[in-house]
Amino acid sequence: MVRLVFAALFALALPATAAVKEEPVTYKAGDTVMKGFVVYDDAVKGKRPGIVLVHEWWGITDHIRNEARRLAAQGYTAFVADMYGDAKTADNPKDAGMLAGSVMKNPDAMRARFNAARAALARHASVDARRIGAAGYCFGGTVAHNMVRAGADLAGIVMFHAGLATNTPAPKSVKAKVLVLNGADDPLVKPDQIEGFKQDMAAAKADYKFVNYPGAVHAYTNPAATEAGKKFNMPVAYNAEVDKQAKAEADRFFAAVLKRKK
């Protein structure tokens, strides 16, 4: 009996186990119903920085939700934005292209949907609304790029294997810090697009960094990319080593940009 009581008291003395929670969030952008997720560690006390995560052209998949959990475990509140409405997803390039194209062709809708996600994140009880950044993957990286060019209220953004084509005019200034993590062997990102991006950032006096990873192609962070590339004959593939390097670079960036309290 004494041994049982001691064990119970010892258990009570242990610190609470961290628990990353994922909660669905329904919000609106104009008349469009959006369905995203807020992900955070409920063992972290007080308000913390928030990061809007923008999905690949497939829509909200396990990849983006896993990224949100990874960031939540580091002490951020992550918000998985829905850029298509009603959490639409695609399982083939034709449908994915149609969904992504519908957003890229409508800059006003893109801004409204991103800003609605940012606002939903800022309202969350765990978030310090003064410290919000964004990260995007492929299509999502392009969205983040456009939002910075459009003057979105962000401390910094990270673009993973993002397309650099844009539907937003060159900005006069860029306030957010920008980190681009590009696959150097990605045939979908052309040299002239890279040069144009760098020229625009320099003209806008942006604080930016462009990293090229040799051997990496499009979608290098997504473990499902290699299979999709083979199935649909697309130049996409997962690269575990580059994924690790790029995530470490992004983690340092967000720690510097978001975790320093104002």
C-alpha cells in the first residue's frame, strides 16, 4: 500500500505532458466558407507567435497538417489555411491545376482568403497578434510571395519550393523578412524567374535570403511527392536530406523573426 501511495504521489509531481491539439476552424472570406485547422501545444503557457501555413496545389493534405504539428511542437500556433474553400482537395494534376489556377487568376480572392486565415489565427486565444508569419509550399509559397508583395501584415515568410511567378505588381517596399528555400534542380522554377524575384526584392529594399539546394527538385519536403511524380510523370520528388536542411533553416528564421517579443 505504501508503495502504491508513493507511486501515485510521484506521478502527481510530474509536469503535465505536452499535447499538440488540432482543431478544425470554419471561417469565411466574403461569401466563401473556408475550412482550416488551428494547431497548438496546450501545455505552452501564455500567448505565442502564430504562423499561417499555405498548402500545395493538392489542397489540405497530411503533408501540411504534419508541418503544422511540427511547428506547434516548437511553441508556435499554426493555422492551416484553406485557399480553395470548403477544404477542397485534388488527387490528380488536372484538378489540382484547376483549383490552383482559380486562385492565381483572381488576386482579390487570393488576398481575401489569405487575410481571412490570418485574421482567424490572430483571434485565437493562444496567439500574440503582433507576431505572425507565414510559410507556403509550392503553390502555397507562391501565395505567400504574393501576399508579401501586396503588403500583408506579416513579420516574415518562408517559401518552400515555391513557384516565383506572381500575379501581384512589383512592390515599392517589402516590410516582411523573406526566406526562399529552392530546389536548385527544379525545372519548374526558371532562371529568369529567380532573377526577376531577386531584382524585385532588391528594388523594394527587402530583407531576403535565397537558398538553392543542389539535387532537390519541386516538392522536396513532401514524403508523398516521389510516388506522385512517378504516377503522373511530374518532376517532383521528396529529398529527405534537403528537407531536413531546409526545415532547420526555416526554424532559425522563424526563431529570429517571431520569438523576439516586441
